Amino acid sequence: MNASRILRGSTALPLARVLLILGAGLLVFRPALSAGWLWDDNQEVTANPVLPDPAGLAKIWAGSAGADYFPLKTTVQWFEWRLWGADPAGYHAVSVVLHLLSALLFWRLLCRLGLEAAWIGGLLFAVHPLVVESVAWAAELKNTLSLPLLLLAMTAYADFDARGRCRDYGLSLLWFLLALLAKSSVVMFPCVILLHAWWRRGRIGGRDLRASAPFFALSLVLGLVTVWFQHHRAQETELVLAGGLLSRLACAGMALTFYLGKCLWPVGLSPIYPRWAVDPPAPWQWLPWLAWGAAAAWFWTRRAGWGRAALFGLGFFALNLVPVLGFATNTYMRISWVADHFAYIAILGVIGLAVAGLDRWRVGWVKRAAIGAVVAVLFVQSRAYTAVFHDEETLWTCTLRQNPGAWPAHYNLANRLAQRHALAEAEEHYRAALKLVPDFTDAHFNLGNDLFLQGKLQAAADQYLETLRLDPGYAYGHVGLGNLLMFSGRAREAVPQYAEAHRLKPADPGIEANLEAARRAAAAGGSP
């Protein structure tokens, strides 16, 4: 099949294959459509004050609200709030639709690159287990929104590179800017432009450098904005200990190998993976870099043939992981160095390379059977993994089966158990979280509340006091002590606790109400 025929076919996608990709994707993510809110979805959506605010759009684009500057993503959420409020179904549906759109656009891009089996790439991306976290978790809208915009930018640039039309170049630049405004992890696209030039022509010329320059400028500006927000908003009170340069390099090599392994063999996926100790790095932790170096050298010696495609596919994969390999820290790295949602873009390189390999394999029943078997296995595994993201209790229970040392899973599961008054079970998980992170102030406070409800008053008081020892400005620690004192009929002693909490959080109406109630009870000589 010649290139012109492939390009013609890409604009009139065979209906049966479109329906197969859409149908398979919808079946995989059907459980997500009835899922609830998870983890930091409250911070992103339900407790995000900018979304119900009629003046929210101005605040979003001015950067005056939020821990990150992803204004296009937050704008979409602002409009979503007006459509379905706090109902999670609509948010999940949008993420699924965007993911399936990306699968079709990926197919289109692979067609532009001249791959005959391009539609299989779209199908594999639609049902791969590694993408489940990004699609089934509403807070990852930034992933599912930025990727179709990036794929449009890539396709437009491929058209420009082939035809030299200014219109295609302008469209590529526009789509890329929008992708950056949805999530800045697409920042490596200018490097991909140069990699694409080398793949096509075997060299990077002056024309390629000039054409990529505006893309690099956009990446630099919005990349620096993201770094500023991470260090002045997201990490303002949270230190991410990543070690020195050697530790970060060792961690990056291990993470790169981890992601490639999960792309090729997506078994044992977990919402939170164990966080490796790399400070200082052990000698064996440098082995991944030796393996990557040896592989790159081998492919380079065969760059006149299949080695060029291997370098292009794996180069795309590695480049798009650079922002999340630990050279620049982000808040998630307090929990783990790696996460499935970090690989949402990078996996395209591995899938594209697999599709290129399929093009070299003679068509026959063995090839069709092998493709069908792989897709079926991925489909079944992804469907099951999507169900893990149905609700918080299911999510954190499954996480702890894979990673018993995941302290956020213990803490969040404890909160869910406490909400349904499984207090003894909640206490167990609060204590497990504190064993892993002894200075976790929120866990001390919530454990105090749990013990209070169980009637263990002295133990509850000890937890509130520990909360205040760790953070004297933690207003709710004073509220907890005030509640204990009021319950014990010691309203006079409760007043200064509530008063200090009110001083720390003067805008909290609940604290003010407690303070007034304590004052009235103290004046009456007892508890209310």
C-alpha cells in the first residue's frame, strides 16, 4: 500500500474499525460511568471554590486559584459544573469520550506516518490497562484533555513537514498551545519534532531547528510557569525529598524501565506503587541505564533499517517521560516515584513501535489470531481494573493488596470506614498510616476523632495534643480538645480552645458557633 493511499484512507476511516475501537473502549470503561469521587477529586471538583463561582473564569486564567496553572482544563471543569454540578457521572463520561477521541486521533496520526496497521494502534491504546487510571479517575481530566490536542498538533506538524503549508504549521502551534494550557506535561513535543525530522531524513537540518523554535519557546514559558506553581503553590508546605543528582539519575533509570515493563506486561498495576529508596543509590540501581545504553547503541548500528523505527518509538516514549522522572519534583513524588497516569502520553511510542513491527509481519491467520488474543487479554484486564476505581473503599482496599506500605491508602480507607462508623477498622488503618508516616498531622487528628467516637477519651486527647505538637497552627486540633472538654462537662476549659481555633480560622462559621455555645455553657455553669 503506497503512502498516498494510506493518507486517503485516513480521512475516511472504515466504519467497522471505528465501531470496534469505540465499542471496545466503551465496554472497558462502562464501570467508570457509574463510579464515584476518588482521592483528590474533591480538591479538583467538589470542593473547588472556583467552579461554582460565576467569576471563576477570570480567576482561572489569571492564575489566582489552584495549585497548578492548567487553565484550559479548569475551564472545562467550570462549564461541566454548570451542566451536572457535583454528579460524578458527567465528569467520567467526558473523560471516556476524550480518551476514545484520542484513540481515533492516534490511529489517524499513525496513518500519517505511513503505517498500514494504524487502526490496531488506536485499538490497543483504547483498551490498554495502563491508561485506565487516567480515564477512570476524574481528577486526571488534564491527561485526557491534553492528549487529543497534542495528537492534533502532531498530525498538523506531520502534514506541514510533508507539504510545507503554513496553515498546517499554524494549526500545529495552536493545538500545542492549547495542549500546554490543559497540562504542561506535553512540554516535550518540540523535541519530538526534531526526533521526527531525524526519523524521516536521517538528520536534523536548519529548517527543522527554525520550525521547532516557536514550539520550544512555548514549552519554556509554560514549563517555567508550571515549575513556579509546583514550588510556590503545590509544594509550598510539602517538601519532596528526592536526593542529589546521582539519586535522581538512578531513580530516573529505574522509572524509565518500570514504565516500559508496564507497557509491555501490564500486570500488577496499582494506584500507588512502592517508593524506592534511592538516596544514596545502590550499585544495582544503575543497571537500567546500562541496559538502555546498550539497547540504544544496538539500535544505532541498525539505524539504516528497523533500528531507526526503534529509536523513534522508544525515543518518543523516553522523551515524554522526562518531565516525570524526578529531575524536577512534583507533589505526587511524596507518595511514589511512578504512577500509571504519568505514562499516558509516553505509551503511544511503544504502541506505535509495535504497530510498525506488525507492518513487517506477513498477513495471515497466525498474525490475526495473535492480535486478537493480545487485544482480548488487554480488554479483560482493563475492564477488571476499571472496576477498582468505582469507589474509594474498593480503590484503597485493592491498593493495599498490591502495596501494603501505601500510607495514603491506609489513611483514605480509614476515612471511608469512619464515615460508615466502622470505627475499630478505621482506627487500625489510621495507626497503620501513622506507623509509616509518624508526623502525619491529619491522620493524628482524624484518629483522635475516631477514638472520641469510640469513647476512648484520653487516647483521643493524646492524638489531638500530638496534632498540635506537630503543627501548633492546626486549628481543628483545638476544636477536638474543645469538643472533648465540652463532652466532659468542662465548658469553661473548652472556651480558650475554641477561641484559639477561631483566632486561627476566623472565617469558619462552625468554629465560631462552637465558641459561642461554649461561652453560653460556661456562663450557665455547665455543658450545653
